[in-house]
Amino acid sequence: MKPLTVIYWSRVLLGVVAALISTLLGALIGDPSFFNGLTIALLVYIIAYYVYKPLFLAKVEKPQKIFTTGIFAYFLTWIVTFVMFFTLMGPTLTITSPTANAVFFPGDTVTIVTKITNQFGTTFSGANVTAVSPTNALIQLNETSPGMYLATYNVTSADPAGNWNIRVAALINGRYRETSITVLIQTGV
């Protein structure tokens, strides 16, 4: 295989590797932003150049070709793969309380607790988290510890009997997440 072909295809592969490193590092520190990822992608590209230079300098007609070969393919591969990994590694919103199918009566207090983490267990603080009451009013959940959000709701006789779909929504670092569970409100004993 020709040296420039080797450089080109290895840069495509390095684009995937740089995207994976960008995403994993961002997920571990809790800030997988585009600019942090781009910095890592640039760093990987520059390191690869200095690895390729002594290996291919005598084998190519123009030394600048070592730097420029595959640059577009590298960054295109990196951005597409980074976006894919970024989407897959995003935060997950989980309702930990109440449990699904729990039964509540007028006068009961429902404690709504949610947790926001990613696949590595990294918690997300500072999110705007809301739930919906049985009458579709918004309930604001407050952060009680990193990644944990809580609110209470007092069931009243004015709340409709039947299934209450507790829908919790969160805006986390610019990303919208939503989850729900269903509980039952009964009016009689």
C-alpha cells in the first residue's frame, strides 16, 4: 500500500478513536462539550502527525502531505462519531420514587425522587427538573444532592381518581430528557 493511502485510512480510524476518547473523557468529568472534544481531536491529530513524520518522511514527495493527507476525512469521521457517541452517552433520567402502580389516597403525600446519571454513574447537577401533578400543574423538583432531585405532592380530594401518569422532564446541559411512571389515585377505601 502507498504511504499516503496508509496515512489517509489510519487517520479515518484515528477519527473514531479521538471521538471515543473525547466522549469517554467528557462523560467521566461530567462535561462532554463540543469544544473539549475538539481540543482532544486536535491533540490526537497533532500527535499522529509527529508519529507519522519520521515513519513516512523519506517515502513521500512533499513533506506537507504527511500533515494534510486525510485531514478532512479525519475531522468528518470525528464529528460524526462524536455526535453519535455523545447521543448514546447522554444523561439518563430515572424516577426512583414512588414505585410504579403505587396506590395513593386523598391526604397522602407523594414523594417524587429522580436521579440523573450517565452510563458511568456520573451525576448531573444543576438541571431544571419538573413533574406533572394529577391536574397537569407543574411541580418543581429541587436538587437534594448531586444528581438527586425531590419534590412532594399532597393528594387532595380535588385530584381525579384513577391513573396518574407522573411525567418527569429535565433540561440537562442543554439536553432534554423525559420519563414517566403510572400510579393510582383512589378516592374511597
